[in-house]
Amino acid sequence: MTSAALEAVDRILNRGGESDEVLHAVVGTLVERGGCAWAGILLPDDGRLVLGPQAGEERPDTRVRVPIVFGGERVGELVADDCRDETLVERVALLISPYCRAGFGGREEIS
């Protein structure tokens, strides 16, 4: 696991703040320090997954999708392209789950 990236995510979560700001900072960290080319968070909206915060440049042919679960309920997916550490993505999905449950305002539909 990329410890520098995980430590940076922990610092973001410990600072707290508005859900959208926290989630934007987390996907940015996955790209900047976690070795991912792109990271995004998909959140449910009217039965569909919509793209919330994202960072980097997409490379869908290398995409990993990890469910985000909070209180036994699936509240979204953490998606990462060209990420060398899938364990990091899984750990971050767990850590950000309370922020995904709180919701996010800036979403666009994913087909």
C-alpha cells in the first residue's frame, strides 16, 4: 500500500469539512500521491450512478471499481484508472464512506 498517499488521505479526513471539499481532495491525492492516472467517485442519484468529484486523466481500459459501503448500504463507488495499488483504493473507499453518505452536490450522469 502506498503509505504516503494513505497518510495524506488520513490528514484530509482528520481535517474534515464539507463532503464535496473532502472528496475532491481525496481523489486529487489518489492521483498526486497514490499513483493513479485518474480517480473519481460515483454516487447514486435516482437509481443511476453519477460522477461526483474527479481528478486526473481518464484511462478507462485500466479502470478499477470498488464499492463504497456505509452502514451496510452501498453509497457509491470509488473508481481509479491505471492505479498500481488496488489495496489503497479499497482502503480509501472504506475511509471515505461517511462523506459519501452525506451526499455531494456536483454530479454529472455516467452512462
